[in-house]
Amino acid sequence: MKTPICEQYGIDFPLFAFSHCRDVVAAVTNAGGFGVLGGAAYTPEQLDQELSWIDEQVKGKPYGIDIIVPAKFEGKGESLSGRQLSDRIPAEYQTFIANLLAEHDIEPDDKPRLGPAMLAGSAGEQLLEVAVAHPIRLMANALGVPPDYMIKSGQDHGIPVAALVGAKEHALKQVTHGVDLIVAQGTEAGGHCGEVSTLVLVPEVIDAIDDAVPVLAAGGIVTGRQMAACVALGAAGAWTGSVWLTTEEAETAPHTKQKMLAATSRDTIRSTGRTGKPARQLVSEWTDAWRPNEAGHATLPLPLQSMLAEPALRRVDALAAAGHPGAQALATYFVGQGVGLMNKVKPAREVVFEFAQDYLAAAERLGDSVGE
């Protein structure tokens, strides 16, 4: 395809693929799309290793990185260490986790552990410094306006900055702040998302920003015909994430991948139980435990909730893979409502090709519908 965004980013097909797995990122880029590595969970040293590996695999083809730096989080502006953040987690929450695991026949750790504080200190800025030392072609941010240092770094290095939004008001703020690309992500999306559907959000954002910057559609898009529908709405392409979780290359926990393959579009929920912010994921007894009702437990703010939840969920994944029934009932992961269309494990490259074929078939149907 020869569209403005394809020419700008040096790609054959305007399919952007967000993944925490470097193998998926490289496979999509090598197939003519644009892979984007989720880098927030890495240390600077780990990120450098991951990006160096991608560089070797793609041999100059374009890819990008997504580093989440939320506009609001516990301890923002206080320059807290990971230890200082962990001290803000009430002991009763660790007890709640231990009891929840015990109810599912999972013995608690002798020494309860907390996950890393990804937002402590200048973590985001350090990761970005590593990223721009590699030939990335895009830097993206979610959960608010990118920090000033990200915008400046993009300008200094000639790298476009993208921002994910869930409302038109957010898009207007992002454009005013200087972002180069908007990802309009509907509530169908896996992970952090808003409440407006993709079909409504995409044209609403496009109209609001009045062609100031290109807009990618996101949220529930797992087929080329969905992508074509969004392009018909005015989007420049699609930003995808969930569809890559069931590929051969994906590092999705084995039992969770099987859950996804068997799931319907109604088997996801927006829950704060993993990160402290509403994020769509598979329904499980973990998400049930954090529902906002009398039986549920109130969650902590970001990043305290993820520091609390991630070590427990990693144990759950390991036990679930070994066949532990209680762990299998608790197992969950971020995924969008498009999971109902994800029912077969495929190589990422094949997914890209199927997207393109499906897109072209949909475009042909649209053309036929208007006649000669």
C-alpha cells in the first residue's frame, strides 16, 4: 500500500503491533508492518539487550517502543525509591493476597515479595535514553500526555511521538502538547482503556483534531476487515495488541493462551485488580476478587497495585501451567474483546498476511457496494 503513513514510517501495510515480546515485534516488522515493543517493565540494561536483538533481526526495517509514563500515579513528583513506594502498601493488602491464594490451595511465600516499582525515580527517562540510542522510528506513551522530556527527545532525535487516547478531549490535549500521532483506543481494547467504543471514538477524535496529526484506530481490532472499517472512518491505519498474544512467538503464559483461544468476546472485563487503573483482561477469580462490590476488595493506585499483584500472578501462571486447578481459576492477562475471534495459534507473519488479505477483500466489498 502507498498511503501517507506507510511512506512516513517506511512500511508496506499500516498495521502497528504492540507487544511485550521482541519476537513478535521483529516478525511483524519483517512482514511489512510496524512492531512496537512494550518496554516499561524492563530495566535500562534489559531494554538495551532487547532492542539490540531486534536491531539484528530487522536489519534496518522500522520499529518503535512504548514506554508508559502515566500522567497520574502514586508518588509522582516525589522522586521516591522503590522501597519508599512499597512502604505505602498497607499490610492488610498483602494479607488479602495471601488469603486469596490460600483459598485456591496456593501456599503463600515464606517471604512475601513485591514487584518492581517501574515508575520510581526517573525510570521512564532512563529507558528513553536507552531507546533513542537504537534506530527506533516511533516512541509511544499511554495513560496521559507524554512527559516533556519525551516530546523534547522526539524532536531532538527526529522521532515521532505517539499517544494513546480514550476520549476526544484527551486527543485535543495531546495535539496541543505536540504529539505527532494519535492512537484512538476504544473500550474493546486489552489493557488500559476508556469507556467509549472504537466505532464511536475514532471518528469523534478525527473530527475533533481536524487532521492536525494522523490517527490510528485501536480497540478490538483483530482482523483486516475491522481495520478496513476503521480506515473507512478516516483512520490512517490500525494499532493492535491482543491479536499477537496467541501467536506462536508470543510469551503469553501457556494456560492463559489456552484460555484466550477458548474465550468469547464476553469473557473480558475492565478491572483495576492488576494495575490500579481500569484495564481490560480475561475474567477470572482474580478479577472477581477485586470487583467493586461488597465481596470485592478496593484496589490501590498505580503503581502500588501492580507491585502487589504481579509477583502473585507470576506464581499463578507458573502453577497454572503445571495443572494446578486453583491457579488456573485465578489466571488472567490483558486482552481485548476481539479475543472471541482469536481461536487458533499462528505465526505472527501469517497474521500480518491474513490482515492484508482480509483488508483488501473488505475494501473490494466497499467498492462494489457503491457500484460503477
